[in-house]
Amino acid sequence: QLRIVESGGALVQPGGSLTLSCTASGSTLALYAMSWFRQAPGNEREGVSCISTNGRNTDVIDHLQGRFTISRDNAKNTVYLHINNLRLTDRGIYYCAARPPECGSSWWSEWEYDYWGQGTPVTVSS
């Protein structure tokens, strides 16, 4: 049973940067494609980015490309999401999710995932 814990959420000023972490236990992270989702207050949860098991392939949802970077370190069982130039619209709870075996064409759909973390909050405010 894979267990996922997110961390790194914080209060950040607009224009700032932030790196979120997602650490897994109970199974080998390298067996799973990993994604980040986010949910702003009053909004549905949306897919942000996905990374393949070996880290060589990544995808970012179209309207977030250029500011969001996903990476992973399988030796540390950890996945990261780096966010540049934070905007007010980036606020919300950020979730990490796992699915075997790879991202696939529907990685952005939350229904594709078997395991979820509890989320970490990101607040953007001046």
C-alpha cells in the first residue's frame, strides 16, 4: 500500500517561487507515474503535471506551462513541483497522486489515480 505525504506549502507573495515535495512510503515510488493536482476554493480539482516512472517524460497542463516544473528522485522516493512567478490564482490545496504504470493521455483526470496524499496548502498574498 503506497502512502503519500505532501509538504512545502506556504504563504508566498505574488511573483515568488515555491517547491512542493511529495514523499512516498510503503512501496517503491519508481513503479508509479506521479502527478500533482490542485484545488482552489470553490473550484474542482485540476491536474497540474505528471511525470513518468523514470522521470524522462513530463507533461504540464497547457495553461500552466512555463511556470510549473515537475521532477522526481526515485532514490529518495520523492516527487517535486517547482512553481515560479506565483500568481493569486495559484492558491489552493496541492495534492500528489500515484498511478501505475505511466502518465497516459488522461493523466489530468483524478479518476485515473489509485493513491492520494492529504494535500499541502499554498497561499499567495501580498
